[in-house]
Amino acid sequence: MRQVVILINLKTYREGLGQNAHRIARAAEEVASESGALIGICPQLVDLHPLARHFEIPVYAQHVDGVPPGAATGHVTADALKLAGAKGSLINHSERRLTLAEIEASVRVCEQNGLTSVVCTNNVMTSAGAAALSPSFVAIEPPELIGSGISVAKADPGIIRNSVEAIRKVNTGVKILTGAGIQSGDCVRIAIELGTDGVLLASSVVKADDPGAVLRDLVSQL
Amino acid sequence: MRQVVILINLKTYREGLGQNAHRIARAAEEVASESGALIGICPQLVDLHPLARHFEIPVYAQHVDGVPPGAATGHVTADALKLAGAKGSLINHSERRLTLAEIEASVRVCEQNGLTSVVCTNNVMTSAGAAALSPSFVAIEPPELIGSGISVAKADPGIIRNSVEAIRKVNTGVKILTGAGIQSGDCVRIAIELGTDGVLLASSVVKADDPGAVLRDLVSQL
Amino acid sequence: MRQVVILINLKTYREGLGQNAHRIARAAEEVASESGALIGICPQLVDLHPLARHFEIPVYAQHVDGVPPGAATGHVTADALKLAGAKGSLINHSERRLTLAEIEASVRVCEQNGLTSVVCTNNVMTSAGAAALSPSFVAIEPPELIGSGISVAKADPGIIRNSVEAIRKVNTGVKILTGAGIQSGDCVRIAIELGTDGVLLASSVVKADDPGAVLRDLVSQL
Amino acid sequence: MRQVVILINLKTYREGLGQNAHRIARAAEEVASESGALIGICPQLVDLHPLARHFEIPVYAQHVDGVPPGAATGHVTADALKLAGAKGSLINHSERRLTLAEIEASVRVCEQNGLTSVVCTNNVMTSAGAAALSPSFVAIEPPELIGSGISVAKADPGIIRNSVEAIRKVNTGVKILTGAGIQSGDCVRIAIELGTDGVLLASSVVKADDPGAVLRDLVSQL
């Protein structure tokens, strides 16, 4: 059986910055150890190096540019992520959209540097398009569910089901994450039942008073 | 047998603007009529309406935004293209890259307005990615060939062949154009032999002293 | 006394497209003739050429790229606008933001082609920044007022007043438009009293059942 | 007399990453101490926190987004830079252009977080435009000089002189850096004589076998 993946995107929340990021990473490490789930954390770049140093759970960047080392001021190179201890990176998050050519280049530099690539998508068609680029993961973020307070457990799961089907037609090997509408253990269970390998989530963990309690609930039905 | 497609991108060349655009359209109409090839023209937007009025060959926009009518100042809507007489639009040209989400949205608004969508791509993987979005055409523009003076007839055609193969795995119905390195009738013949439905080209026609002569050469081996 | 300027941005509204654009242009031409105000119209690009052909009021593009003629597929060149009969162009509208370098380049290509440049800005500081680029006009569009239903006649006019003051410190010659919150003749009068040369507006004219009546009201207190 | 400022932009060069960044920072700290010049370093974001921890010289980011903390995945917030120990940030570098509205927002979030803002510009007009936004510094990077191998000491310094003059008309307080064409002590001296407060440079230090020797040469004529 595949290991369930839970990626926590700290975004640019204050509650996920600096010592707060460490606090969430510590909770994630505990719950990962207890549950056997793979729990990863996606901090701001300034926190990546210290978190990768202090914790054993995988740390991912929120963005990587598909450019080689060189004259690219203000960009994020895959070799810099690797050297800082990152395990991989989100790519094309709904808050940081890239061109098709850039997404493909980002996936390739991840491959070249041994990094896991997680390409975010917004609907059935773009999920298939992303899968055709052969990233490690496609994370489906239907805009209907993002920040809507609607959990995938209660909403019509058709968009996730149809996306999984469209992805599988194009690429049988890519892993898939349910990337929006995740609030509880019910949601994670349903995400797995729909054929995805795990979840990508943010505020419900990052803004929680007790991130560990939320994470324990998320893995409770695995 | 499928009708061979020749799309002439006028870009923003002075030689393809206003009366010059009319001159090229007239030549294209003649050669299309003589040869039976489908020859289309992609002018700047200000020329689209007059060209569609005066000529019977299909006229395409160089770009369309996947936004609905409304508050999108400075954008190009599909309904405006349709109303002006356009037959379709290029999307994601190498000189006007779009995000994956935007490309998909542009393809959809073309569908909804009965317009032909021609998505440009830069390599094997992005060609497959674009094909997964189900546009009317994928036009492969390998950067190795763009504006290089290297004709696809003489260069290694592997990138076109591999792109066609990758596209076919994802989408058996989409049409394909060879989008760079086209200079002569040899190139068009090879483009067809490689399994594509035609060509997308620019400067070799637009900057020619006699566009009709170049077009006659292009269709000479069909 | 300076001639009052009223620019009507048709955006991508259906109500401002094709025959609808002609209807609004006709009303604008009548009211301009009656009132002596300079009333201009900013249609989608496909309508620019026909409108410039059929009407005597000035027609402006909604966007222009600061690139020379050449290989810039999907872009809008100043020489194309000029040839199509445009009088000028909006630049950096809130719905089509440009980099500082691009804005400056767009202003320069307008100058070189004898086109009026209207740079849109969002607050006091960016209004000063735009004025330093020496465009023909700065159009101040405070986001607090855009599409808010709040008219500048009733809102605190401090942001317009402070922007005018900041612009004047940098550039005494540039003309200024009040670019949001314009709904009635009161608003136009206040815009003039605040030291601006006129207004840039959209939906209140474009979506009106009787654009002529709205325009007559707008100029009623001049 | 004002302290001369030398900012070293490590870009995304391998030679400026990880332990290489530490090596350059160490050399910079020594030469700053010997010379009294303010020597700052702009690493990739993953190196910012460790460099700020280990060295006393100021460390600057290469880019900052003008967004508040919150849902902005893949962006760089000013509070994150501050918390990681940054002294300030480059903004709108020629390799990472921003819209006018974004530049202004980035300058403001720097102000709010007590960070130094260094806005890069490409010519006389945009230098004046940037100065109107009241950043801490404007860094003039004429494209004619960037990566050209042409030193400002030998090239026509008119563009720097004219930019300084245009900036001063708009803003008497902002500091100015000469941002391209800096290779030697002669260049730094000339940059100061032209009325700028220092220099922003990259490859001549980053790619040097002995960065300390290059830095000693740069400050040799102060």
C-alpha cells in the first residue's frame, strides 16, 4: 500500500513563519512518526534551510524557477533548494502561476537535481496537461474548493474523480494530491478513496491553535 | 486526405501591417485557390476586421484571452474576435507565453465561440501537455529552429517526430503544425511526412519581396 | 480655459462591442458637438479601425506595447495603432498592469508615433512615478473607488487632491484625469475643481440604456 | 562625508551559493572593516538566514513582494526577510521586473518593516519614476552597460549623470547607486564623482578567483 502524503503549505502566513514554522514542523514530525504518514512542510524560502537542518520530515519549497544557475536575480534555482536541504518544490500554485513552458522547465530542473516536483492545477483539463509533463505529483486545486470553507468530504467530489481519470489516461505513474477542501480526517479518507495519494493543505493546519491536534485528526482514518 | 494547412503569422512586422497585410492576403487567396491548400493569415488585431471583410481566406488572431466579456481592459475576448470575422486564434506563441490555466481558458473560449484554437509549444513535453487541453491544433515551435535560418528540411527532424508521437499518445484527434524552420516546398513536404497537418510560418513569407512566389514554392510539392 | 476631456473605456463589455461600440460612439459624437467637451472612446482593438473610419471623435486603444515593429506576436505596436487611425492609448490600466520599464517604453513609442499616452495609476506615489515618465496624461484610478459604486462626488476626494499635488511637484505640464468613481455631472464638476482635466470612465456609460443621456448629464455642469 | 556603498548581487550563480556565499561574505566583511565602506551582500533567499546569522555585514534579499502576510504562496514577504535578519532588498532588478504598482507596494512594505529598499531602473526616465516612489535607493542599471564588459570608467558616463540629475529633480533625499559597468576602483571612484552613493555589482566579484582582491581594488581609490 502506498504511503499517504500530507503536504502542509505554510504560504506567507505569519502563523507559519520563523518560530511558528518550527512549531508546526515539530508537530508534523511527531504525527508522522506516530502515524506512518509522510508529512511534509512547505515554508517560505528564508525558513527552508533552518527547517531542513532541524527536522527529519521533508521540507519543500513553494516555488522553483526552471532556470539554470547564472544571471537570474530574484529567482529560485533547484540547485539552491537542493543545497539548502529541500526535498522538492511546489510548482504553479494557484497563487504563483507559471507559463506552460516554465512549468515544464521547473519539472526538469527538479528531476536533474533529485527533487520531487508537485505541479498544482485548477481543473480536469489542466490536470491532464500537467500530468503530460511527468512531474512527481499533480496536486488538483479546484477553485470551487479553495478557501471556500467547503470540504471535499461534503462537496460533490466529481471534479477530483474526473481529474484523476483524466490524469490516468495521460500518465499512469504520476502521483496525485487532493489540493483543496481538506479539513478533517474524513476529507483525507475521501481523498484517498477517490484515488489520490494524499492531500495538500494550508490554513486548517497553519492557523490552528494546536496544529498537532489537527494533524492527528487528518491521519485518524488511515 | 487531409487538407494541408499553411498559417502565415504576420507578427508585428511593418511588412505585414495595413496595406501590406492586404497584399499578403491577396497573394495567399490566389495561391490557396490554385493549390487547394488552406492558407490562413494572422494579422495584428487592428487589421483583423478589414482583412476578414475583404478576403475569403481564414483570418486568425495572434492571441486571445480566456476571459469572459466584462471588465478586462486591454484584453482580447473570443466574442470580439468572432464578431470581427476571425476564424480562430494562435494561443501561447513563443512571443506571448501564457500560464497553463490561461491557455486552457483560451482554448475553452475558442470552443464556446466556434473558433479554431492553435496552441504553440516549445518541446516534446509541452506539446503533449498542450494536446491534453484538446485544442484544435498544436503548433510545435522548437526554439532550436525559431528564427535560426535552419530549415526543418535540413535539421534533425527528431524533435518534430518525437513531439508528434508524444501528442498522439495523449490525443489522437488534435491536428498538428510544424511551427518553425519552414522556408520552402521541401520543408512543407517534410512537415507533412513527419505526420503534421501543415505549417505555421512568418518571416519567410512576410518579409519576401514577392509573397506569392514564396507561397507557390511552399505548396509546390503537395 | 482647457477643454474638458471625457474618455469612455469600453473595456471588453459586450455592450461596448461591434454595433454597440458604434452606438456609443454616435452618442459621444453628438454630445461632444453639443457641449464642446473632448469625448474620446477606447474600444477593443478589433473595433478600432472601423470606429476611427466612421467617427470624428478621437479613438484610443486600451493598451499599447512599447516594442518596435518586428517579431512580437500577440502584441500591439504604436505604428499599427497610428495606421488604424487611433489618436492614442491607455497604458497600465488597472486591468492590464505593466512593468515600470514597459510603461516608459509605451509612452516613448506613443511619442514617436504622435499618439496621446494616458498612463493609469493607483495611488499618490504611483501617480507621481508615472508623471515622471512624461506621458500626455496621468489617469488616477484609486482602487477604493473602482467599481465601488462610490462616486468621487460623495467620497473623500483627498486621494485625488493629493495625487494632483504629488504629480504637480514632479511634472507641471502633464494633464490629469480622474479615473474612477465618475457617475454624474456632479462628479465631472468635482473632478475639474480638484484640478484634473477630465475623467476616464466605463460602465456608467457603456452599460447605460441610453449612453447619450448619461453623457449629457456628465457634461451638464461644465 | 557619506559612506560609500558597495552592494554585491550574488544572483543565482553557483559561485555565490552556499559555502561560496559564505566565502564572499567573509571577504566582504574583511574589506568593509579595512576600508570603512559599507559592503552588503544579496544572496539567494535560502542563504539569507545563515549569512545574516554568521556575518555582521548587511545582507539584502534580491526581491521582495509588496504583499501583506497571508495567502501568497511562492512569494517573499518583508516580514519574513526582517525575521531572517535581512537589512533590505533589491526591487525590480532587470532580471526580475515588477509592475509600477508592485514596485511601490514593495517599497512601502520595506518601509513598514524597517528594511532598506533598492529599486533598480533602466534609464533616465524610469530612474526619475522610481525616485518619485521614495525608496531608500535607486540603482541605475543602463542596459547598454549590463554584462557588456564595458566599464562605466571608459564608457560615456552621460546616462549616469543624466539619471542623477533627473532623480534629483524629483527627490533630493533618495540615495543612488551606479548599477552596471563596475569592474575596478576607477569605476567606483567615477561612480562617486558622478554623484552616486556607491555601486551595485555582481559577476566581477562573484566569479572572481579571489573576491577579496577584487573588493580591495574596488575600494582602493576612496
